[in-house]
Amino acid sequence: MKKELIKSIKEKESQLTRLKTHVNKSVICSELYNKVVLEKAILKKELDDIQKNSFANKVRYLFPRKKNRICDYFKTSV
């Protein structure tokens, strides 16, 4: 999954370099350029989320979770 996202991001970058020269020539090209920029940003965000989640999953097992009991939610501070 990660390799596929990286490959897709590189494809979007190559599309952007080809479209960059034609952005000012027509409205359609500028809209297509904006669409590709948006798609690239979405792919980068997905890649960042995958990397964060893998790191979080590794760290999560190092620290024990505090288990809450039902009475913990009804504690009153005096």
C-alpha cells in the first residue's frame, strides 16, 4: 500500500510538471492542474497517516493502557 501511494505521488508530480507549462494557456488546463494538485495532496496525507499509524502502533505496546472502571467516571473532587 505504501509503495503504491509513493508511485501514485510520483505520477502526479510528473503530470504537474507537464501541465505547468500549459496552465496559463487555457482554463481547462488550469482546472486540471488544480485537480492534480489536490489529488497529490490527498495522496500525501494518506501516506502521512499510514506512517503515523505504524509508528503509533509500535509505541502503543510499550506503554500499558490505564483501564477505566465505571466508578472512575463518577468520582467527585472535594
